Amino acid sequence: MNDTMSRYRTMIGHRLFWPAAVLFVMLAANTIYRPGFLSIELKDGHLYGTPIDILRLSAPLILVALGMTLVISTGGIDLSVGSLCAISGAIACMYISKQPDQNSLGVVVTALAMALGVSLVLGAWNGVLVAVIGIQPIIATLILMVAGRGLAQLITEGQIITINSEPYRAIGLGHALTLPLAIFIALAAALLVAAFTRRTALGMIIESVGGNAMASRLAGIRSGRVIFLVYVISAACAAVAGFMMTANVSSADGNAAGLWVELDAILAVVIGGTSLAGGRFFLSGTIIGALIIQTLTTTVYAMDISPQTSLLFKAVVVIAVCLIQAPAFRARFSRRRRNAPPPATIVDKPKEQVPA
Amino acid sequence: MGKMRTQSVRWRAAAVLASVLLVGGVAACGNSDTGGGGTKDDGKITMGFSQVGAESGWRTANTISIKEAAAAAGIELKFDDAQQKQENQIKAIRNYIQQKVDVIAFSPVVESGWDTVLKEAKDAGIPVILTDRSVDSADKSLYKTFLGSDFVKEGKLAGEWLVEQKKTASGPVNIVELQGSTGAAPANDRKKGFAEAIAANPNLKVIASQTGDFTRAGGKQVMEQFLKANPKIDVLFAHNDDMGLGALEAITAAGKVPGKDITIITIDAVKDGMQALADGKFNFIAECSPLLGPQLMDLAKKVKDGQEVPARIETQETTFTSEQAKEALPNRKY
């Protein structure tokens, strides 16, 4: 009895428990609404069904949110990722559309390399503004958020660029082992980031910079370099996400590609348990956060909630998720119910210090 | 970023300045010159036109049409791109008033807030023509006429074609609808027009209707879920070509043949949409034409001569079936 009780406590005390529970409840609600929601069938040699759609469509968001997680854990924020998605997609599609043989692998690789290169330069621009010159991250990246969308439209000349390139299309719609290729790309990126941050000291360095940049510097960490690096990583993630978004519809729309994805990414990071104040990050939480956001969007379509009410519906769910995630709220709620303070949650998660 | 204290404030100021210049530079580059001297009275008509911006292929085609038609009609055009900003547009109109142009035409960025500047134009005796979008001024004497598409009619034409196609249908016909951006006038009006038209046949039923935000990605994502939630979809009505094009991919991925298993009706008739129609993937498009240049120049001549013009003029638009699309496609400009 006591044993199960403590195991139960450990489980709900785990930081991934609540996000995972929310995701589970959402999937369950959908299944009750339409029993076929979770059904998957084999079509043309690959899996087909709503869960697969959610995985495929959440891949770009997972990528963007991974980069955002690192940026946020240094106490920064990157608002320019949406515009970067548009720019990278626009450059790649524009280059491919100008080539005589759009199906050539060489053409696609060149296009990707060019777009990625430009994105890295733009990421470095963000990094320099924040780390070297010391502009507030929200302002520094706002510049590229606004100007970048204009840049994307200059590249596409205000048109939607349609391409016919099978290798490029595969980034968004291809399959491997019957599953969408996009989810493997996102997963590979996640593993890469996890390996670099959790198997080396990099993750701890990033967290220490986010906790207190000055103290880290005095302790011998080159804070500026770390901050610069996370903006470049974020730009690289956004660039690959931009490839997926444009490949998904075989066209680059400078106006709409990646629009507001920065906000979704920030939300995914927060739902995943990473503190906006910086100082710690949870990659697995971010991935679940991204899945929750995509599931929410898909739920609106699957349940055919009218567009006028869907924004309200989303807002209510997001507020609920954020409240459940907040230890202070949970503590108050359970105290009222049980009339006794739950020791586990409060001791586990001390209130965070927000640096002034 | 406490460690940056050692950096001088000058550096930061320089960086902010550079960034502002960068943003300003990007924003400024579409702006054409609206300055310059007044117009000489040589009987030639001068028109000042303020465009919304260049946010889509449709808008670009609109701009080209106006420029070409002005050249063809021998009208001197002073063109300004407002970059989606009302203050730019008001500034441009005031410039035109100062330059004493003969006619002012513009596509308002937003509906409200035009009374003052329109009053100035009226006091200066310069007639104003609205194109594509209207204003909500209570005083209708502030502008001569409004030339633009009738979105309700476009939806209605799409619906009427469907009613005609399905008049022999005995069972229910399941329709799914991809709406434009929630709250946008074209989305509201096209939905309304379509609903009115299909009310003629009780067999025609819209079983699901969602916004795809006028984008391909949006149309595709919504259609994927429609296909999974509704085993029997007979018709797709999309409020623009792009959402329809996105939905095509979802339909193909579901193992259905677009244009055959599912009848697809869209609105706009941009080049990619017309190509899909010619290929038999779409079945019908109601046109929303940006090519209102010639009509605008005609109107300009009429108001300059002091002729009366109707307060509301619709753009000349048509509809396309697959056959008509094949014919029209080679000459499609946008």
C-alpha cells in the first residue's frame, strides 16, 4: 500500500507526467468523439491515418522548438524562426524552380546547402546582436522576424513558387520504414541535440549561462560564445523546418510559410517544462509539447469545431495545460482538496528565481 | 547580459541604428517616387493610384494590369505602393492632391479612417475611385464609385454550377468546404453566396466546413482530416485556388482521384489553379479577376468628363470549366 502510494507520487512528480497526461487525454477525447481517430492502415506501402498525420505535421514544429529550447534556456528568445523558415524554403524552391532538371539530386542538395548557408548567416546575425552587442534578445530577433518576411517575399517576388521535384518533396512527404521521413529527420535532430547537450558538458554550460551569465563568465565559461552558438543552432533548425513546410506542399509561399510558428514553438517549450527565465531545459518535454500543439490543431479539424470558436477552444486548452504544468497552481489545488500540503511537489520544484 | 557592461553604449546605439536602417531599407524599396511638380493642363489625364502592397501573385497581376491599361489608354499614372500601411496610403493621396492630379484611385488597406483625406480630395475637386476593396464612410459622396469583385456572386456562381451538375442526383451529395481566413470579407461572402445557391437542392449538404487560411498548407492539413472523418465526400468547395491545390495532395494520398471521385470547385483562377483545372484535377473555377485596369481607365475618363457613373461597378469576371481552362491557360498572366 505504502509502496504503491510512493510509486504513484514519483510518477506524478515526474516532469513529463503532466504533458504526457494531457496528450493522452486529448487523444482519448478524439477517440471517443470518433472511434476511428487512432486507426492506422497500410496504404501504398506506408502507414496512413490521423496519428501519422500528427507525427508528420509536428515534425517542423519539433525542429523549431528544439532550437527554441536551447535559446530559451540561455534566458533568450528567438522570434525570427518563422521568417527563417520562409526564407530557407523560398531560397531552396526558387533555386530548384530555375533549374532545367528539378528531379536531379545534385540540384536539390545544392539548393538545401545554399538555403542552409544563408540561414546560418542570419542565425549568426542574431547571435552577434545578442551576444556581442548585447541587445535584448526579444528586440534583436524581432528585427529579423519583421525584415525576414519581407526578404522571403523579395526572393519569391511576391509569388507562390511551385516546384516539381521528387527528391525535395521527399523531405516533407517521403517515407522510410512505412513512416514519414520528416519525423525521422526531426527525431535525428533531437537525438543529435540531446547527444551534444547531455553527453557533453554543453548542456550544463548552456544552463549555467541561462542561470547567470555573469557568474558563468567568472567561473570560466565564455558566455558570449555559448549564446552566439544557440542562435545559430536555432536558425539551422528553422531552416530544415522550412524545407519540410515547403516540401509538404511542393511550393514556397513567402507570406504564409512558418507564419506564427515562433509562438507555437515558444508554447511547446513552455508546455514541456522549460523555464522562460532560463537556466534549465527539457528536450523530451519540448517534443511532447510540440505533439500536443499539433494534436490540438488536428483535433479542431477532426471534430470540425467551427473556425469562430476554435480559437477560444485552443485558448482554453492551452490555459488548462499551462495551469496543470504550474507547480504552484497544482499545490494550491490539491491542498484545497485534501486540506494538506503535498510535500513532494513543493520540495521537488522550488520557485524559480527570475533575474532582474 | 551583465557581462556586456564593459561594452560601450555607443556600440549598442550603432547596432540599433544599423538594424533600424536595415528594416527601413527593406520597407522602402518598393516605394516609387510620388514627389515632383504639378501637372500641366494639356488635356491628358493624370491618375494617382495607391496600391495596397505586393502580398500575393493576385495583387502583382492587379498592379501590372493597372500599369498596362494606363499606358494603353494614354493616361499618365502616378503609382505608389503603400506596403500594407494606411499612413503611407494617406500620405500618397495627399501628395496626389498637392500635385493636382485629375483622378485618384486606390485599394484601401483597411475599411475605416478615410473620411478626412477623402474630404480633402473632394474639396480640391478631385474625383476618387475605389478599387478592389471598399471603405466604410457614411458619406457616399466622398468617392465616385467602387470598382471590384462581388465575392457573394463568386460563391453563388460556384454553387449554381454544382446545383446544375447534381440536378439528377437522387441521394445526398456530401460537400466539404475550405473557408478563407476567418472574418475576411472574401471568406464570409463566398460562403454566404455558395450556401444561398445550393439551398436550391436539399440533397446538397455541407457536412464539414473549416478554415484553411487561404494557404496551400492550410488547405492540405484540413482536407487530410476531412477525408479521415468522412468516408463519403462527393464535393470540395475551396474559397481559393491555393487551398484547393493543397487539398489535391491530401486527396491523392488518401487513394482517391481528384476531379473524379471528388468534384472540386474553387474561386480565383490563378495560373496554378487553371493548370489543375485543365488537367482535370479541378472541375470548376469561378474567376476573381485582378485585371481591372481597362475598366478603371474607362471610368477615369468618364469621371474626368463629368459623366455620371454607378456607385458600384463589378469587375468583369467569368467562370471556367476544364475545357475553357485549356483554351485560356496559354494567355494566363498570373
